[in-house]
Amino acid sequence: MTHRRTALRAAALTAAVVVMASACSGSGGKKSEDDDGGGGRGGKGVDTPRLTIAMVTHSGEGDTFWDIVQSGAKQAARKDNVRFDYSNNKEAGQQAQLVQSAIDKKVDGLIVTLAKPDALKSVIRKAVKAGIPVITINSGAQYSTEVGALTHIGQDEAVAGEAVGEQLNKRKKKKALCVIHEQGNVSLEERCEGAKKTFDGDLDTVNVDGTSMPGVQSSVEAKLQSDKDIDSVITLGAPFAATSAKAKEKAGSDAEVDTFDLNAQVVKELKAKRIGFAVDQQPYLQGYEAVDLLWLHRYNANALGGGKPVLTGPEIVTRDQVPRLEKYTARGTR
């Protein structure tokens, strides 16, 4: 009886250990303390200490590009047990104030865009001096090292512009209109300059207010009506492609509309042949990798890029790629 009781105790103890081990190994770590790190569905993440990471961008209201960036960031936050705090303002001074607010909150990491770097350099250096690791994304890659960021994640805007110019040459275009939806944004200007560098034809630019789609449409329509030689309209953000396609139709123009960036609407327009091609910089990756790299830096002192930007693009997307990408754009990750 004594031997049997001992054997039963041993069996029970072994079973308990197996159950505990299964609970630990099945998830790879404990459940995140909050439901998702910033909004969305819950899930289980790593068992590292809870971090707060802030992202401050230059996005204007209603710019769906940044929804995709946030989607990637939130997915990484769920995995890494991170609370994700997003804020934005298209005015550079206001964006700088949001960065200062993140510093005051003593966040564990900061992700920031440098569309208008002069207004942000000093406050980002202040964050670095305070011991907050910084990663820049999307715009202002050439200023990233200068402000003390760990790395920059995005596409090389000049190279992306050059790819557009080369694509226009392949399509035998002769005169292009580059639509800048935010005046003073260095990355948008680099795109147009890059296209101008490699394009064999003539390239003009027009500045529009990207926060007013009726204004964008009327400005592009007016340019197309006044210059019938324009055979290509290049928009620098996905939301402006469909609007420019409407402007082209109202102007009675045969110009092809091409665009930077990708979303579900652009894929729909590609499929319908209302857009010629798109330049994808994979915004989901920009958000995901920025959060994940900050976590890796905190957890394991990791860094990527070797002092150079981590490139997420460009990739030229045409109608041929629509079947492959359609399901991803529909769920908001491309």
C-alpha cells in the first residue's frame, strides 16, 4: 500500500509538471497585460517586461496609408507585449510637440517620421539624450543618423522616383505631371526629382492641398485642360490616384494615372485599367519592423542596417500582380 501511494503521488506530480510545461510552451510566453497593445484583437505574446512605444507621424487626417502602417505596428505590439501609442499632425510644429509629449511620458521607444526635418531635429535629439531609442520611418532617411536614430525603415525616395522615370520611359510617355500633395515634404519632393532624373521626357510639378480631395481634383483637372500634351499623371500617395483618375475623365484627357503606394482602391483601379502602375513601399512592414526592432533593441541590444536604411521598397506593381496582392490589400496589410 505504501509503495502504491508513493507511485500514485509520483504519477500525479508528473502529470502536473506536463500540464504546466504545455501551458508555457504552447504560447511561447505569457499573455499580454492589455488586450492588444493599442487597439484591435487580443492575443498572446512574449514574456518580456511590458513596454510602451510611441509613433508620431506627419499624417494628415484621413490618409489611409497610415492605417496600413498602424496595422503592422499593432501586430508587432501584440507579439512583443508592447503598448502602442499613435499620434499624428501634418503641421511640423505640432508634430514636434507630440514628440515632446512622448518624451514627457518617458516612453520606452519612439518611432517618428521626418517629412519636415528642420522642425523635428532638436526634439528627437532630446529624446535620444533622455535615453529613449528612436527609429525613423517612411521619410527623411538622410537625416536619421544625424538625429541619433538607431536606423531608418522605408524606401529610398530618390531611387523610387528614378524607378518611376524608367517605367514611364518603358511606356513611351513624353510629358508627366507630378502631383505633390504636401508642400515642403522632403520625401515627396525627392520622388518627383528622382523621376525627373531618369525620365527622358518633360516633367512638371503641381502643389495641391492633400487634405481636400475636391481641391486636388480641380487642380489636376485644370492642369490637364490647360496642357493637352500631358500623357502621365504621377500621384505620390494612393488616396490621390482615384481622385486624379476622375480629374482626367472630367478634363477629357488620355493621360495615364500612375501612383506611389498601394491600397485596396489602387488594386481595384489597376484591375479596371484606370491606373497604369503603382510603386509599393510596403507600409505594413514599416510599422511592424519599427516596433519589433525597438523591442529587439531593448531585449537583446539588436540593430539592423549597419548604419544604412532598412529598405522596404520600391516595388513596381502592375495589373499582372493584382491576383497575387488582392487578398492582402483587402485585409489592409498591403
